[in-house]
Amino acid sequence: MNAYVGTSTSRVDGRAKVTGAAKYAGEFAADGLLHGFVVEATIARGRIARLDTSEALRVKGVVDVLTHAHRPPLADKDEAWKDEVAPEKGSPFRPLYDERIKFNGQPIALVVAEDWETAKFAATRVHVEYEQEGFATDLESERDKAEKVDQPHKPRGDAAGALTRAPVRHEADYVLPTEHHNPMELFATTAVWDGSGGLTVYDKTQGVQNVQKFLCSVFGKKPDEIRVISPYVGGAFGSGLRPQHQVVLATLAALALKRSVRVVLTRQQMYSLGYRPMTIERVALGAKPDGTLDAIAHEAIAVTSRYEDFSRNDTGWAEQLYKSPNSNFSHKLVDLDVSTPCDMRAPGAATGVCALECAMDELAVALKLDPVDLRLRCYSDRDQSEDLPYTSKQLRECYARGAEAFGWSRRNPAPRSMRDGKELVGWGMATGVWEALQMPVAVRIVLTANGHAEISCAASDIGTGTYTIVAQVAADALGLPIDNISVRLADSTLPQAPVEGGSWMAASSAHAVLRAAEEIREELARLAKAMPASPLADLDAANITLTDGMIASSDGRGAAVSIADVMRHSKLERIEREKLNQFAEDKSHARNTHSAVFAEVKIDEELGIIRVTRIVNAVAAGRILNTKTGRSQIMGGVVWGIGMALHEETVMDHRFGRIMNANIAEYHIPVNADVHDIDLIFVDEPDDRINRLGIKGLGEIGIVGVPAAIANAVYHATGKRIRRFPITLDKLLE
């Protein structure tokens, strides 16, 4: 019998994707389908004084133009607009709700026409007059208005006093810019009208049940009147956690016109959605001459909108990495006239750990210590925030294996000391850390007499491989070939699942599959034992297993009967079980994933052009369910980390509060020529405490630490410390 868990298994949905059989939100057909195009505000703050749609309505093929003054009713209260991942504080944005303008790019009208091109053209014929008000969009100029928000990390000791007394100190600001999501698939919604008031909504989302509940709340609908489906997602990375405004607009238009409507945002319009907020990270470290830490202080000042307080845990990661008797952490927000930020891969950690690990590198230089050696001297076996041991922490092994694979021992520590022809060579490293989260998930399994099993769950697969992981776990648990497993996901009518994010879906869905499969195994064992002359009659059910389509003894005696025979004898066509898996609360241990990232850069000394020529990322993340898709997850994170370090930055003209590079020609992301050798190492990390299968999740950890490792390598190559990201050649040549 093949064991699928832990192997390099190809994606079960791969054929559908490469042949075009996989349908995305903007591809579902419907009779009489209309198309909507969004009209956006061109000011950052104020109100609409006059909105004239008459010229647009005269365009042939235009059916209607929806505005705040011309639309079906929408919910009034803030609570109706809150979804399951909305910030606790604030009033969520409502598209086409009233005349108020909260940010440049805000949707203010939806032109609906018989085809998309007509709708797009007619949108240019909507005329708007504004009453503009004073606005602010620049974090650095508004920094003194920052207000502290609650964070989970409590201060320990006297960090300020210890920093003052420390023999060796380092303190600096690290500036991380706004970054925008640019997933391959544009945000889209196809709202299909059923003719009697109900809707089937095909939406790009990371949580179909979240969107379904949100739409019912906003439009006052019963749960059975709106169904949300999202079978395939072409990248989301956090941008699809909350319902985006196109799903509201498509649903609004379908209800208003009693017809099916599709709304697809353009690439430029995607920049009106959520983003990783700009942050100013101030890190202060105090150490003894031997490298042990006396104090750590980390303050983050981040962007949020005026209508919602969005924040993530930028600070406090040092509590899980480095021993220090004194620490203090704070997170502050500056309200600006922009849309609310959102989660982006490893929210908080990607930025906060970047600053922390750059600061640790600077401290290593000041102490004249090897960067790996410094981290080992400060290594913490406990989460100091709550003084808890870890379920597992193989970070030391990550350092050792990553350094060996990279050849770190050959590093000359002096800046500008390593060369390759005309290029300066730099070697840098950093640590990565993320949370190992788990959420309640329900799964339904239907096993049929022909030896086929269908697994159903409302969980999304946002490209991470959930279809495949669920199939692998089910195949092993039911003793069936993986080709006999089919998986249905991302339909709001299926068993309960949270939004897919935070690297929690693999562990969460796998254990729900196990629970449902165990009940099926128990039922099959009972039936098999009851068969006349059953070779399993005298066995305890606990000693019966499922393997190769057989119900067999697990003691090696070879006694077995086929699943098909048992079900036929019992006159059963199917066995169905649905189980909700909830993890027992364990406050006695901390749960995290860790990594050690080593980077090589080569820099043209005259032109300042930077190439990341090698990355080694050693990851400890519990049991790896699928080494093939797992490697893809980490590799994608590393490439994104290259983008954070050297490329990505949303540029805003603060005179207008307008994004100036809202396209992927001018918003730089890494392309093939920017990506060279990436070596990924999965460090063995058995963990029988965190959950039954020892799973921790991989989505986020791949990016954490990568930008800092590259920044530290740039310093080693050039002797120039760049603390404002991205590191571009102009900053090296200044």
C-alpha cells in the first residue's frame, strides 16, 4: 500500500489547471450575463457634489449605472458590514453607500452593460464634481500623530534602563514601504441570478462561507438565498481574506437588475484594495561584550485608514528567538486618507522580523562576532513573552544545516573583502519565525461500494495545494489509492471551514479528514466482523485497519476482506460521515515554525546592480505533508522575499493621495532573470505535542527572514548599510 503523506505527490488538480478545465471566478457562464465596470474617485478625501450618469446611459448597450443615489438598499449598521477577519475597531468600507470619499480610487459608480468593453467605455462618460477636503497620505510626515494599539507582548524588566547601561548598543529605524498584492488572477465576481431571487456567487476569495455570511448580512438575505463558490483561486496571499468590493457590486447589480452580472477589476483597480502597510520599525538592542543580550526594544509605526484600525504583530518576535531579561514592544498606528491595509504573506513577521534581523546583523558587526554565532549565543529555548517551552524548535539545526549547505564557514567577515571579477560578493543570513496555528474545520466523507471516496469541505485552495493534501490524508486514512479520492472544496454549502490563511489550513483540514475517516473505519470494522465466517470476527476493532481497499488485521496475520464485499454484503451503497475537528486548547506550550536563511549577492561595483545569486533556506516546520508542494510554498516565499528586499514599493504622490505605479510595469516584482539558485532544506522536526500528525504549516515561513538576509549580504558586499527598503541601486550609489 502506498503511503501518500510525507511524499512528493503531484497536485491532484494539476491536470485541470494546465488544460484550462479549472474555472476561476471570472470565467463562469450565465444566460444573459451583464458586465460591470467600476468608476473610481479621483480625490483622496471629500464628498461627491454632483454625479452625472446621463451621458453614460446613452451609450448603446449600457443597461444601468449604479451610484450611491441609485441602488437597492444596503445595511446601515457597522456590524452588518463586519466579516470574520475585519478589524475589531472601526467602521468597514461600504461601496456606493453615500457621497463621502475616503480614499483615492474608491469605487463611486458601477456601469453595467451587455459587454465589458462597452461598460469600460461608458465609465469614461460618467462625470463627477467633488468638494475636496484636506487630506494626508504620508506616514513619515504624520509620524508624530501615531497612537498606540494594544499588543499581546508585555514588557519585561527595565528595557530603557538596561539599554542605557549596556556596554554595546545598536538603535536604528528601518523603513518598510507599502506593498500591493499582485496575484496573477484579478479579483472577479460572477453573480448568477436564478430567476426567483436567489444568487449563486462565484467569487475570488479565501473564504466562501465568510463571503456568504457577509453578503446575507449586507443585503438582508436568508442563508439559502445566496450561495458562494470559489473552486480555484489564482493567488491571493491574504488579499482575499476579506470580501472585496467587487463582490458587493456584482451582487448589488444582480439584485437591482434581476440578471446575472460579472465584475472584474482591472490591474490598476486592484491597487484600490488592501496592501501591506508601510511601517517604520525602530529596533534597539543592548548587549554585553560576549554577545548576550541585556535588552530588546522594538517599536513599529504603521499606516491604517481613518475608518478602521488595522494592525498585525510586527514587534515581539524577538521574545521567541533571543534571550533577554529586559524587553519592551509597542505598535502604533497613523490614520491616513487611504483604504484599509490587509494581510499579506506573513503579516507582521515579514516586516517586523526584517527589521529585527537587520539590527541583529548590525549588532554582530559592532561586537565583531559571526552573525550565526551571535544568534546561537542569544538562542532561547522558551517563548519569553509567556515563559513557555515550545512544542518543538529545531532552529539550531536550521542554522547548522543551512550554514553547511551554503558554505558559510568560508565567509570572510570583512565588508568588501569578497569578489567575483568586477562584482562585489556579499554573504548574509537571518532567522525566520512564524506561528503554527490551528482552526476548527469540518469534513464530510462519502465512501461508496465501488471503493471511491468523496471528501467535502468549504475550505479554499488558494494555490497552496489543499486539494492534494486532503486527498493524500484521506487516501492513507481510508486505505485507498489516491486516484480513488475526489475532493470538493470552496462551496459555502459544504461543511464548515474558516478563511484559508495564516498557514493553518493544512493542519486543520488534515485532522478533520482523519476524524471522519476514523468513524468510517470503525463502521467498516463493525460490518466486517459481523459477516458470516469473517476472518476478522475475533479481532478487536482497534486492531483492524484499512489498506489497499481492504479491511485487514493490523497484526500481520493477513486476515482481510475487501471494502466492496463488506458493503455489498451489508447492502450499503454508501457510508457517510461528517465530523468537526477542534483542537484541544493547550496553553502550556508555544507553537512556532522557524528557519535560517542564507543569501549571496553579487553587486556591480560601478553600476550598483544587485543580483541575488544564491539562497539557502533551512526550515523546521513539523511534519511535511507533501515535499513537492511544500518546496513550492517555500520557494514562492523566497522569491517574494527577494521582491521585498530589492523591488517592491508602492509609490504615492502625496500631493494628490494617488498611487503612481499602479501596474506591474512600474510596480517592480521579481521576474525569472532575478531568481537564481534557491536551495530548500526541510529540517526533520517530529512534534507529537502540537497535533496528531505533527503538522505546522508552510505558507508564511518561507518569506520571513529573506529580505533581511539579502540586506545583510548587501552590507557585507559593499560596507554600506541600507535601512530603507527596497534596496535599489540609487541608494547604493548615493
